[in-house]
Amino acid sequence: MPTTNQSWDPDGYARNARFVSDLGAAVVELLAPRAGERILDLGCGDGALTKKLVELGCDVVGVDASAPQVEAARRLGLDARVADGERLAFDAEFDAVFSNAAIHWMKPADDVIAGVWRALKPGGRFVAEFGGHGCVATIERALIDALRRRGINGDALNPWYFPTVEDYSARLARRGFAVRYIALIPRPTPLPTAINGWLDTFAQSFMAPLPDDNRAGFIDEVREAIRPDLCDGDGKWFADYVRLRFAADKPRD
Ligand code: BEZ
């Protein structure tokens, strides 16, 4: 994942966001990995799902823009490398490119798709899941509104790309992929550490212009704005996730 205004702390990620890889089973199932296949895990983070693919007998390379996350993945014994998803430099060496919860951090979508295309062997597949249209819309709106109250343009700070099915299918098709499956999947997701942990982990780009000692107040204000929509009567917090899940094939020639 790109690191602009967003840093990744493997311990904080494990505490606040382990559910992201725990909920990756459906996209792994769609990938249907076979032992011996060479797979690129794009945006591998701390390697939790990369490791699962290795345990299934695949030969996996993980790439991520965050050096601390790559180090965490290497500590699991994985082949993990620091690389930008927008500038993949592999050439026809993978049977599949897999990605979970990473592509929404990569705004130059066509550059990502072009790099995946180059990385795949003819007949290879691109199978991924990431934030789709409407993902965390309540949280995003509250962040942008709170920034507007401070005279700051939050849209310009927004690091996320949450495409529609039509947008992403068209991009894949334009590059030559045959889209086998694509769907938007609303998935309200319970949070392990309430909303402050989620905002601390994922919303750093929005807070970049704020002085350090204003951030806690900003987070409290956002939390209270979204409480009516995302916190239930027992005080349990949810994030309004929507996933875009797809499988697309690179023709044999
Ligand atoms: C995710 O990790 O899935 C995610 C992160 C930020 C915004 C939306 C989704």
C-alpha cells in the first residue's frame, strides 16, 4: 500500500485491523490456489494471507509499499518485498495475482492493472477484493465534514479509491482482461477496538494537516458524528464496508 501521509505500524494493525485478513477467506476461495502455482500477493501487508497461500503449497511473492509491514511479513519467513503497486516490475512470471484490502489505496488504477497484466503469464488470473463504491461512506463523509469545519478540503486528502462495478470492469476490459466475476458486497464489519482504533490506523491521511495536539479532539468529533449510524445500543462499533470482489483472466494469447 502507498505510504503517502499514511504509515503502517504492524502492532497497531494487528490490534485494530486483524479482521481485514481474517475476513479474506472468500477471496482466497475465489482464487482457488493450487499447490505449485506461483502467485503475487499485491499489498501483502504483514503477510497473514500470504502465509496461508504458502501453507496451501503455492510459491508466493508478497509486495507492499510499507517497509515495516514487509519486515513483519519477512519475520513469518515469507518472500516479501517493498514495491509500489502502481509500478510493478514483474514480467510474465505469475500464474495469479492476488490482492486483499489493498487496491483502494492505489489511486492510479490503470497503472496497477497494467502492472498486474505484465506480471501475469498468458492464461493467468487476477483475483482481488478491496473497497468498492460506498465503502466507509459514513466515516468518509464525517472526516470530510470535520475538516471543512476547520477550513480544510478533505476531498483533496482522501487517499481512497472505491470504484463501481462498471468503472472497474471497464478498466480491466480495456487492458484486455476477461472479467469472469465481479460484484459489490456490502459488509458491515464489527470493529475489535471501537472507532478510534480504526481511525488511528486507516485515516491518517485526513489528519496530516492537523497539529498533533488537535488530532485526539478531531477523532472525538468524527466519532460522535458517526455514532448514531455505526454504534449499536450495546456500544459495539461497525464500519460500513462495501467490498468489490472480482476474478479476471488474461487470455492465453
Ligand atoms: C480496508 O482495509 O479494508 C479499508 C481501509 C480503509 C478504508 C476502507 C477499507
